[in-house]
Amino acid sequence: MASSSSSMATHFLILLLLQFSFLFNNLAAKHGSPATRHHRAHNRPHNHSPTSNPRLQQAYIALQAWKRVIYSDPNKFTSNWVGPSVCSYKGVYCTTALDDPKIKVVAGIDLNLANIAGSLPDELGLLTDLALLHLNSNRFCGIIPETFANLTLLFELDISNNRFVGPFPSVVVSLPTLKFLDIRFNEFEGALPPDVFNRGLDAIFVNNNLFSSVIPSTFGTSSASVVVFANNKFGGCLPPSIANFADTLEELLLFNTSLSGCLPQEIGFLYKLRVLDVSFNKVVGTIPYSLAGLAHLEQLVLGHNMMTGNIPEGICILPNLMNFTFSYNFFCEEEGICQNLTSNGIKYDDRRNCLPDKPLQRSKKQCEAVYKHPVDCLEHHCSGGGGGTGAAVAPMHAASSLASPPTHS
């Protein structure tokens, strides 16, 4: 019964997403086909035979080619991928075409948590009506086919927690309707293409790969609400152009990315920000006073850096702050209520700093060595991808739920 309920919920969410994605497509207005009237076809074949529907015929070719390169399917997820009635295949979802409400097309594929091993064949480019592709938590390997450029209706792409390799799959940058991109927990490497921030993506998850180089200077031109870069080796500093995120960004996770330099004052322009995590990096200098203006901030994690100076009271009295972690830095004073955040209902960690009369602090010798060479953040500018200052700090374990492999459906 639980399995049936979960399946029905998955089907409903997929159809809901498909409906939402169609609102972003100009064809919906052109052809007057409201997404709310799209109905499921995966429970029984459509009246038209696949041979009379070229799009389902193409889907059949694509899915059979895919099945041929699947070499392990321990849960027999694709065992019913037999015959031309693709709308009855497990994990395949059909709906009416945007440009022709009289025919059915394959609009969604969800193989999440199937534990399938194989690769992605070029024939997947035949699925030109696909709006959703979920491959979370499998064992797919190899590279993303260039034929994905044909998936011009794709709204959501989740290939996280697999074994994909190579450079960032730039083919996805060209997809005109893509809003959700999740490629975390793979083995992609090299630099991020600057264009990834110019494509109107709402969510960008690239954490836990092998990306290097620096954060592109185009970083602040994105309209995303969630950006997760964690557990890569980008280096460089956080560019002031981050201020351009002001109207959209709600969550920014940059822990363990070799980030250096000072945090720019412009980070305080992100008035919608709820989560900021720059822990386990090489950040130096003081906490930008502008952070005291982030009224929606709930989580502020600065731990395991080389930051100095005071903990401003303006941050400690933020109305929605629930967690403030600044351990393993070199802060020397907590202003006002910051000395007792527990009384304000805030979870905090101030260990291993230079705070007088507080337990579990650094030694006097360690603190004096750092304060002999103070960092003036006004002298260190970053135009995006610029190097920062300060000694390196070896990253330790990451402290975030997103450091664990994804399991969403």
C-alpha cells in the first residue's frame, strides 16, 4: 500500500511539473493547450498505435537503444520496456503534445533510485518532447550526449549521484526552457562555463564534483534562487557581482570550495538570502557589516576559515537567525547579545577563536601570530575569479545536509 501511494504521489508530482513547465513555453500560448487539461497515459496505451504516431515511434527507438546499453538492472526496473507501447513503460510518462492535443508524447522519464548501470545513448536526443528527466541515484557513467541539444522543451534535469565524467556538460546550457539543473555527486571536472549563469536557471546544483579553476565573473548575472557549489576546488574569491543576485537568491552554499579573499560587502545586498555557508575555506578579513541587513537570514555558517575582528551585534539580533556558526576562525570579540546567543534562542558555535574568557579557544600564541599581519579588505578587490589573500586552511569534513548523496524523488 505504501509503495502504491508513493508511486501515485510521484506520478502526480511529475504531471504537476510538466504542467508548470508548459507555462514557460511559448508554444502553450500559441496552440492554446492549457497544461491543466493534460492527463496521464501511462496506465493504458493511447488509442493511436505507435506506428501512427511518429513521436512515440521515435521514443520507442530511443528507449530501446537505451535499454541495450543498460548492463545492470538489479531491481528489474526496465523489465517491462518491451514492445512499442512506450507509455506503459515503468518510469515513462506521457501527456498530450503541446502543438497537437490529439496525440500523445513522452514528456517525462523518472528512473530515480533504480540503481541502474549503463550509459546514455545518442538516441535519447529523439525524445524532443521531454520536459523532465530524473536519473538520480543510479550507476550511469560516461558523458552526456551532445544530442541532448534537441531536448528543447526540457524543464528539469537531474542526473545527480551517478558516475558521469568529463567537463561540465555544456550542451545543457543551450536548452532554452531548462530551469532546474542538478549534476551533483558525479565526477565532472574542469571549469564551469560562464554561460551557465546566463540561462535563467532557478536552481543550480554542481556540488561534489571535481570542478576547479575559479568562480566565473558571470556568477552574479544569474536569476537563480538556489546555488550550491560545495565540495569542489574553485578557488578565487566571491566577486562583488554577487549583488546582481539580489532579487532572487535565497540559498548560497560554498563550503569547501577553496574560496579565498574577503567576503564582499555586496553580499549584504542579497535581501532574500536565508542560507549562507562559506565554511571550510580560506576566507580572511572581517565579517561584512552589511550582513546585518539580511532580515530573512536563518543559517549563517562561517566556520573553519581565517576570519578576524568582531562578531557584530547587528547579525546576532537578526529576526530570523536560527544558527550562527563561526568556530575555527580568529574572531577576538563578541558584541552585546552575541556573547550569549542561547538567550536569544540561536544555536551557535564559537569554539577555537580568540575570544577572551570563553572556553575552548585558540592559544594566545596562535592569535598573536595572526593579528601581527592584519588584513585590510578595502585593499583586496575581486572582479570575479580573482585570487584572495591569507594563508590556506586545510578543508575538513563538510557540515551540511547537501554533503550527503541526494535521495529526492
